[in-house]
Amino acid sequence: MTTPLLQLSGLSVAFGGATVVHGINLALAPGEALGMVGESGCGKSVTWLAALGLLPSKARVDGSVKLGGTEILHAAPAMLDHVRGGRVAMIFQDPATALNPVHRLGRQVQEALRLHRGLDGAAARAEAKRLFDLVGIPDAARRLDAFPHELSGGQNQRVMIAMALAGQPELLVADEPTTALDVTIQAQILDLLQMLRRELGMALVLISHDLGVVAEVCDRVAVMYAGRLVEEAPAARFFAGPRHPYAQGLMAALPPLDGPRAPLRAIPGGVPEPGAMPPGCAFAPRCPQCDIACESGVPMLRPVAAQHNIRCIRSAA
């Protein structure tokens, strides 16, 4: 990998003494697209909220987060104000709650332009219109004066993307950006993100539980389970054959697009609570390959091929 744009080292998060993210190590190259996948409650969103200093004060965050070689974890508020929205932007899961319902959309985007690029007045409004045009919002000039409730969910998601682009970020973190959208709008949003990556040269972190979305957009895949990375690989190699039993279970749960109809193969059980982790491997109680050795300790993340790492004592052989 070239010099990382962003590097997480030993990133851990705890709430009330219960650790929810365990020592995440990840590096993201400039312009790279990384897909973070796993069930709800695996720690995907918390990892990136912690990296950007967006968790509440009751959270204990340890480790290191370096942006372009500069430490930003626990950095001074003035520095984080420059980083967040400027060098790194985030699209949150639900635009209905992320957008302010009592302010016009143009005003909200213009605020980001003023804070991160020093634009104001007519210049800020013109740039906000350009961003609306860029993300495909129809009748952009009129939509600047609309309120969030006057737009559809897909259009509000485009507004969120426009707002994220206002600071000309080097990295865009998209947290489930298509979850609440129908499949047609979802495809449009994914096409938009890919187009923006190509044209602007941004790196992208796509947080999702939808493997189809990740396969379409990402260069590399990182699978999380119970607050730990359990598999990391280039996207083409991962989708050709995941090695960790949890990743295999996620793939097997996808409905086939051709061939005879068959029942979906769901993974039994659920993600364990942070304060009630099983001994050894956290996935062991749900794993079809589990044996007594899996309960003896937490497996290390180790390589099975070039740029392909998994956390499993059996599948790593």
C-alpha cells in the first residue's frame, strides 16, 4: 500500500466498562474504496464515529487514528473542526434525522461552505446550487429554498452527499447510505458515489450489511463481528471465496439469482452482547466448524494469502 491516507491502530471503544470495539487495525490508501460489512451490532459505525471523535463523552476510546500521518484521536476541538467536514466527511444513515427540519436545505449546505471554504452570500449560494446539480437534484435553484420534508428520501440523501462534498474532502465515510431507499434510488445513489470517486479522487469507506452493494462499489472488504475484524481481503478475492466461517455464512445467506428456488441459509443465533462474550472466538456458538479449540482463546488476525487476513484457527490453515 502507498502511504496511508488514514490509519487506525489498536482502536478500541468501551461503554460503561464493556468493550464494543477491540483493537481495530486498518489502513486506507488515497482514492481507495473500503467496504465494512457485518450484521447490526458488530461495531462498524461505532468504529468510524470513534475515529472521527463523534461519540459521546461517556465512551472510552483508545488507540491511534492518523490522517495523513497526523494524530487526530483526542485532538483539540479546533483541529477536529477543520478535519470533520473538511478533510473527512460523513454521510449518516438517516437523512431525515441528520438534516435540520426547520432550516432550508440551501442554508444548511451554505453553512458547510462557510465553515470549510470561507464562502458566503451569493458565492455560497452559487456553489450550493452547483453541488445540487452535481449530485443530480432536479430544479436545483428552487430546491435550495425547500425544507427537508418537501423532498423524497432519495433526494434528501443526495442533499446529504452534497453537504458532505461541500468541504472538498479527501475521504467520504458513508454509513448505510442506501438502507431506507428503494432499489431504483439505491442504484442511482451507488452510481453517484462511484462517479464522484472517479471525478474527485476521494477515498470512500462504505459501511453496509448489503454484500451486493459492497461488491459493486468497493476495492477491499473488511468484515466485522462482535467488535473485531474477522476477515480483510481485496474485494475480488473475497467474493470469489471468503475464508472465515462468518463471512461464508453471510455469503450463503444471499438469495440466488438463478437456478432452482431453495430456502435461505440463515446464520443461527445472534451477535453476542459486549458484556457477555463467549470464551475464545466470539463466533464459536454460531459456527458450523467450531470445536473445543475454538473456546481456548481469541484467535489472532493472520494472513492466509497476500493482503488477505482472517481471524480463525481452523480456516487459516
